[in-house]
Amino acid sequence: MSKSISYSDAGVSIDNANIALDKIKNYAKSTFNAQTLTEIGSFGGMFSGAFPGMSEPILVASADGVGTKLKIAFLTGVHDTVGQDLVNHCVNDILVQGARPLFFLDYFATGKLEPATTASVVEGMAKACKENGCVLLGGETAEMPDFYPVGEYDLAGFIVGVVDKSKVIDGKQIEAGDVVLALPASGLQTNGYSLARKLLFDVAGYTVDTKLEQLNGETLAEALLTPHASFLKPLEQLLDTGKIKGLVHITGGGLLENIPRVLPGNVSVEIEKGTWDELPIFSLMQQIGNVEEREMFRTFNMGVGMVVICRPDDAPQIKAHIENFGEKCFEIGRVTAGNKEVVIK
């Protein structure tokens, strides 16, 4: 009689999936609020669509991943911070249109499911969701044998937020003479890691355990795994004031590619170097690879996490408000007449 072949013989463990689900249920449940209408494990997550405080609620949705920053997590065995990265990145992406987050869903895929690793990633996501007042409503955990290298996984996130139509921030009122402010990035955040890994590991020969004087004694692992910052808290109370004309999340493409996304067609932006704290890891990487300045500014955030564009008269109040939250805020440039270009001076 031939042997009976099971799903686990094909490399998929339903038991491990159940173990992982049991571990992550409590993390997700800790983010629930009064608008959450389903438990983790249902086919679809349900969330109340009642927004009594808004006259014309607009839903704002976004999806993103962590990119090759995951490679650093694989090398170090530290998995909770990439969960925080994913949530905070998505929160910032909808924040730029004035939206506050409602709920978040994730997609976690791996070749062989390791419940402890999955739980650690979800723990990080739940931590960031709670900090942002966002419900971790559900997600998908997929075990796909032979699809991913051993010990590796992919991670993506999906967020939905809401903004009243009259409070949408769209950049349409930006005009020449407006001020460009910057909130600092916490590190590379979640962009440029393919070039960073090539420069730091392949060219320089460093490892994740290398400690460098330029990084104030941090290991490369510590510097590279610093979680992507969320800018919701320092900016939230400013969203409904009408004082912010434009917000820009500095992600892939850096200052050069992202700022034009919110500009009207008749203006440009001039950025003055040296007006903000540029993190030392950027100059280190530039020296290692003799990387051209333009390439640095279109690959990395160069120490700027979020840009705020406002009237000159509103800049001092906005800056003071942000600093009251313990965040730094720098004036880094001006809006000029032009055609949606960014010039670094």
C-alpha cells in the first residue's frame, strides 16, 4: 500500500499556521477600538464606516512594502522593527493628504513558516498601530515552499484612513514665496537599502556587527534597523488648521523625486544644503562609493523624513508646534516660480 501524502509533505504546515495565528491574535486585538466589528480569523475584517464628525468623509488608501531592508532583518534575526517600519511608512503616505489612519492589513509570505518570526513581525506592526491610533484589522499569512530562500519572507501593508473633503491637503494652493520646512528622518527609513547594502557590505566589506566611529559607536545593524518614523503625532493637530499647504513623505526618490508630486505646474523648490542635520551614515556611504551628489539626493532621504510647505507667516507657529512635540523642525528652502523642479543649492 502506498504512503498517504499530506500537505505537510509538500512543505506547508497548517499546524504552524495555526500556532502563528494564536500568537498574533492578541497583538492584533490590542489595537482594536469601538469601530472594529470583527475578530482576527474572519474572512474579512469589518470596520464601521460612520464618521459623524465629518460632512464629506473621503477614504484614503495606500499600499507599500519594506523593500530590501528585510535583508538586514534576516541577517540579524531582528524582526519586530520591520513591522513598525511598514505601518509607519503607510501612515505617512496617507498623512500627506491630511488623512488620519483607520485600519491596517498586512501580507506576510514565506517559504517555511516560523511562528516565532511571524509573531515578532506582527508584534512590531501592532506596536506601531497602537502608537498611531490605527486598528490592525487582519491580513494574510502565506506559506509557499520553494518560493523564498530559507529564513526569508516578504512583507507588505495596506492602510485606509479618512479625511473630511474640505480638509484635504493637495498642494494646489502652493505658490512662489512659500516656505519649505523639514522634519528629520530617523535613518534610511525604508528606502535605498539595495544601494546601502552594496556600499556598506560589498564595497566596504563591513558586516552588520561592524561598529563605526562615524556612527557614534552604533553597529551597522543598529543604524540600518532604526525604525521608520511616523510623523502623525507632531502634525495631527495642524491638519485641520488650513496652515499646511503641502506635505511630502520623503521615500524612494528622495527630495528630488517626491517634492514635485505635490507642486502645481508653475512653481519649483530650492533646497539649501546645510540647513538640516544630515545623518552621518549618508556621508559615510557617499565616501565609500564616491557616489555623485545628485544620486545621493534621489536615492536617499538625506536626513529629511517629511517636508511641510506653508506660508511664510505660518512657518514660525508650525515650527513651534512641532518642536513642542519634541521633534526638530528646520527651514530648508523656498518655493519659487518654475516648472515642478527641485534644485539643491
